[in-house]
Amino acid sequence: MTAAPAVVTTSGLEDGVPRSRGEGAGEVVLERGPGAAYHVFEVMEDLMEKLKLLRFEEEFLRKSNLKAPSRLYFALPTNPGEQFYMFCTLAAWLINKAGRPFERPQECDDPNATISNILSELRSFGRTADFPPSKLKSGCGEPVCYVLDCLAEEALKYIGFTWKRPVYPVEDELEEESVAEDDAELTLSKVDEEFVEEETDNEENFIDLNVLKAQRYHLDMNKTAKQEDILESTTDAAEWSLEVERVLPQLKVTIRTDNKDWRIHVDQMHQHKSGIESALKETKGFLDKLHNEITRTLEKIGSREKYINSQLENLVQEYRAAQAQLSEVTEELEKVKQEMEERGSSMTDGAPLVKIKQSLARLKQETVEMDIRIGIVEHTLLQSRLQEKSNMSRD
């Protein structure tokens, strides 16, 4: 499956994604490859190298009291607010390094106004930005890396920096041939001895048939190679020594140490053990001195405490008696407060007044009833007297 073609303009943008370098005048149709998603890391890498050339650690980070960003700080989103503030301050510093006056933005400034000012300065350098300004608010991504990379290039142009051809160091052949004699360098004879020792150590309880066959083969060859006469060498001793000196460097074998080898770990353990023991001897004396000083100070503190307690014993007793009296006074005060609260509640309470009014109403009603009864009794008494008078008159 092929990728859809994308239009690349002179601004170095592909599908609205910024690029650190332009592809030439006019519009070119290119296809985005599978590595296009990782282009932002390459741009960020170039940006960090250019910032190092501009000495941004000494002139920007230390003066601004900021933490050094990582090599992928503006490529990956971590903290949008912090990244946007770092982008704005770094862009302002690069614009000033490029010879243009630009005020350092503050945290309370409008982000849209800050972004528009940065883009206007970028366009004044002859660079184009064919992407929406809102993409810079995140503080990360290809647009941010593109803007900072363009500003860093303009700053390098302003200070007159030019790229030079790399100079590679020339190493002497003699230094390559001369290998230091250390634990990693062994001769062939030492290697054979180590191999034999390892085989004897690791395979004491096993019989290797191949070894037996090889030994038997060497015995047979030695028997057949026996000569009846004594062999005499016809080579010159001086030529032999020269040949030995010529071939000796080639017979050396350099064995590279493997970090996963258990022997290396054992050696490291022994080294660490010896280092710990040596450090323990030194620190033990300091710790003993510190222990003695702490015990002395503790004894002094204990004796001073005893002396102070003996001197202040009378005051402590008076203080305890005063505390007891104070507790009694507080109890009495609480009782008085409770009584005052009860009296105040009773004075402010309207229930007794309501009861008095109700009792007065009952007394009035009872007096009315008694008046009625008295009237009835008087009426009956008057009638009885009148009847008696009428009866007496008749008689």
C-alpha cells in the first residue's frame, strides 16, 4: 500500500508539518515514507546541537534559572504549560541573539499575542510558516521544533558561524599493534594452559572419548616419526631469533572481556569487598569517636537535668499545688456558669408567664361561676321568704 502524495512548499512544511530545511523553490510532490513520523526527532537533534553552539546553557539556562531540557524535550508532549513557556522564552532569546530586539514573554501574557509576535519575527527573517498558530500552543511537535530551528540558524548566521570540514585524528599503526599487557591479553600458551585447567576442573568426573582418540593418534604418530639417527638442525640461530621476533607480535591473542562472565562479577565482588573493608576501617574510628562524644554529651545532659530538678523541686511542688487550686477554681467556675445559664434560661423563658395567664383566666371564669351561683341562691332565698310571708299573712 503506497502513501498518498503530499505537497511540500518552500517553507519546509509537508502537509502543514514544518521541516527544518527547505526543499527548494516551487512546489514539489513527494511521498511520505514510513520514517516521516520520526522526522521531528532529527529536527530536535539538530536544534540541540545548534543551541550548544550558541552556548545556551551558560547564557540562557543559568541566567534564567531554568532546568536543562532533554534531547527530546520539544518532540514529545510531557507538560504543555511548561513546554509552551520554555518555547516562548527560548524563541525570544534566539531572536535577540539574531540581532532583533524582542521582549521576554511573561506567564501572564496572552499566548495568542506571543505566538503572533514570534511568527512575525520569523517571517521577517524570510522564513514562512504554513501551519496554524494554534499548533504552537502545545509547546511540542514539529511546528515548535521548526520555528526554534529556523531561529537558531538565523542566530548562527548573525554571529558569523560557519561549518567547517571535520578533521579526523590520525592514529599511529605502532600504537594499534602495541597492546597493553593486562588481564585481557594472553599468549597462546597461556590460553592453552587455561583451557586445560578449565577442562580438568570442570570435567574431572567425565571421560572424553575425543581426547582419548587424539592422545592415541599422537602416540601413533610419535612412534612412526621416530628416527634411528639423531636429527640435527640446519637453520641459523640468528635467523631463528629474527623470525621469532617477527612472528611474536602476531602470536598474541586479545580476548575481549564479557560483562556477563561470572568471573568478572566475582572479581568485582572481591574488589568491592576489599573497598568496603578499607572504608570500614577508616569510618569505624570516626564512628567510635562520634559514639564517645554522644555518650559524653548525654551524660552531661542527664547530670544537668538532675541538678535542675533538685534546684527547682520546691517550685515544681508549688506549681503542682497551684495547678490543683486552679482545677478547683475552674470546677467552681463551671458550676457558677451552669447556674447562671439555668437562671438566664428561666428568666428568658415565657412558659411561666403563660401559665400565670392561664391560671388568671381560670380564676376569672370560676369567679363568674360563683357569682352566678350566689345570685341563684339569693333568688331562691328571696322566694322562700316571700312564700313564708304570704303564708303568714293568710293565717
